[in-house]
Amino acid sequence: MNRINFPAALLVALILGAWEAGVRLLSLPVFILPPPSRIIWTALVRAPDIFPHALVTFSEILLGLGLAVATAIPLSIAMFAKPSLEKAFSPFLVASQAIPVFALAPLLVVWLGYGMASKVFMAWIIIFFPISVSLLEGFKSCDPEFRVLFRLMGASFFNTLTLLYWPWALPRFFAGLRVGVGVAGIGAVIGEWVGAQKGLGFLMIQSNARLQTDLVFAAILWLTAMGLALWHFTGILETIIIKWKKEI
Amino acid sequence: MLEVCSVTKYYQGQAVFSKLDLTVGQGRFHVLLGPSGCGKSTLFDGLTGVFPLDGGRLLWKGEPLADLRLHAAYMQQKDLLLPWFSLLDNALLPAKTSGRDMKAAKDEACRLFERLGLKGYESHGAHQVSGGMRQRCALVRTLMFDRDLVLLDEPLSALDAITRQSLQSLLLMLQTEFKKTILMITHDIEEALLLADEIHLMSARPMAVSRHYVLSSPKPRKFNDPDLMAVKAQVLDQLEGGLSRESH
């Protein structure tokens, strides 16, 4: 695996360079659009202020992820084992993605309060779908010849699940997890925008109201860094767990 | 040992086989020889309960039964080794799924690894060994089913000629050393002549036993055995006759 993605790094450098040059050439005020150098500077210098907020958002994302994984796995197994359950749950799964999370956020804050619970729940709603659908599709993609082999061995569903279906579906599960990790921050931040006392979303709203646009961007930068770190960590976890994948 | 009585299977309104009879004697090596696509594998799928037969019945040691799922081991053309397990763990799958004492099963599998020339490769992954070794491992797994009847569906057809020759002697070992009763599908006439005690020559769809040959030459056999050459000529005659009838 390449450690550095050179094409992506080059593209980022080009975009940031053009942004920096454009802002300076047009002499745009910082409260309208700060140059990237100012954003990076703010993100570093104001790190002690940003960090407590980032920690809250990161915790919400992690809890949302954990909850999504903990609920998606048993539900996917149940839907795989009993197709009637899949029929029953599918409309709800699709509906959970069709309803805009912005519409749900105020309700969740009313129901679950201004604390972490409403944000965790928001993150869960967004992450749950890609993980459960990917895992279910992973189970279904199992080669029928292997199913026959296990059937002839007289294997129980639990045996077949642990020895065949689960390892078979792991690459799909991680694909879903990566998608989930990528969008997890959206749910948490939206929840914080609607009502919170801490978190990067709360910091963005506060800074925006004070025209501290550089701090808004710095918060976005921290959020992006967190997302990328989680995405990368998921990739490492996948490589460790699915060792056989790189060998076949 | 096994009596297949008037079994019938339809696919999309067409008979794959109709009122097919077959008797498999204990300890005998039976070969179903016939053109590709005539329905031999479908017969195996029906016998093993992959899908229900549309008519007829099976008798196992005189007792009626629905399918051979719990009485026969099945080895297919593909080795069906799971990439996330070592060769030894793959071979131990039947023991794991049937709840056998794992220590005893492991000792048995290790003995079989040694007997079949796989000693030293127990911890290797399936991707790390040759096609011939993968099939040997599949053969060990088949023996670990610990069942009297072994169904072999073209187990050597994906291998090169040299590897196939060496594995043919292992298939013979299933009968002579491990006292298994074997029902094997092949469309390789020479393979059938070398291994079989009885050859059931199958016709094209609807599949039926068009000729039945009993071979009494001692094993291991050589191709230049005049009795075998005579049977080979008859089989070829029969197959060519069948093909020319089909084309008219």
C-alpha cells in the first residue's frame, strides 16, 4: 500500500495554491474568505481552544459508530437468516436515508436533550444504513458451492455463519464501515448546530456569529482531519483483520 | 449400499433424467461417464438434497431416505478451500461443524496430511500451494467427513495431466486403503477405465444409463491392458453413436 497518495496530495496543493493566490490577489477580507495559510495557522494556534470541542465531536462520532456496528451486525444476520425480516425492515432502512437528517435534528434534541445522546443518535442514523446493507449483501454474495459444502457437512447456521458467511462478508462490511466513517461527522455536527454546548458544530456556529471565519474553517479542518484519521484507521484495521485478502 | 430407484428431475418443463435407476454396491468404485451437460452433476445435487428430486426414491442399506446429506461426503471440481483458513483448518472443517473431539480430529487430519503427501504444509494457506496440493487437501477434508460413501464430481478435471495422474492413485487409495464406496462423475474415459469397478455410461438428456460395464481387471491398471482397450473401444463406439444420433 502506498503510504502517500501523490496524485491526491498534488491536487490538494494545487487547490490550496489557487485559493491562496486568489484571496491575496483579490484582497478579500478575512471574514469573507480567509486564505488557507491563515486557516492552518488558526487551526494550530487555537488548537488548545479547538481541542475540547473536537474531543466531544470525536466521542460522538465514535459512539455513533460503535452503536451502528453493534446494531447493524445482529440486524444484518437476522435479515440474512430470515428473509421475511429483511422484507419487514428494508422499508425502514431506506426511509432512514430518505428523511433529511436536518429535519430530524431538532426533534432529537427535544427528545434526547442538548447533550451527547442526540448527536450520537444522529450519527447512528447516518452510519447504520451503509454498514447493515453492505454486510447483508456480503452474506448474500457467498458462493453457493460453499453453502452446499457446509450443508453436506451438516453444519448448523451458527457454524456456517462463523466459519463461512462472516469471513466471506468481512470485505463488504469494511467497505460499509469506511462509508460510515466518512459520513459519521455529518450527523454529529448537524446535531451540534441545532443544539449543543460543545463540539465542533457548536464552535462553527459560535465563530460564524462572531465573523471569525478563519475559526469556522479551522474547525472544518479539524473535522476533516478526524474523518481522514478514522478512515485511515479503518483501512489499517481491515488489513490486520482480513490478512488473507492481500494474499489471494 | 445405495439404491437409486426411478429418480426423476425436471428443469423448466424438460426432463433432465427420468426414472433413472442405479445401484451402488458397498466398497465398489462406480463411475458415471457421459458427455458434458447430460445431467450427471444435477443427479448428484438431487442425491445430496441441494434441490428436491421430482420423483423416485433412495434406499440406503435398504432403508428409504430423503437425501444423502448425512451419509455421503462430496468432493467437487473446485477444491472449495477457504482462503482465511490454513490447509489443516480447511481439512478440519467437517470435524468443527459436527462437534467432533478436535484433538482426535487434528491427529487424524495430520496423519492424512502425511499419507497424502502434504506433511509440512499444514499451516500454509490455500493460495500458497499448487492446484494439485489444494485438491489433496480437499481430499483430506472429504475423508474427514468420515462417511462411507464418497461422491466425486470431476475432482481432477481442472488439473494438468501429470498432476491428474498422481492424484488418480490417491482416488484409488480412497477405495483400497480407506474402504470407501465411491461414486464418481467424469467424462475422461481413460480415468474411468483406470479407476472404476463399474462404469455407468450415461446418455444425453434425458439422462439414462445407456450401458453398464463391470471391470474385473486388478488395480492398479495400465492403459495397455487388452481388456481395458476393448472396453474403451466399446465406450467410444457407444458415445460416438450417441453423438451421431443427437446430430440427426
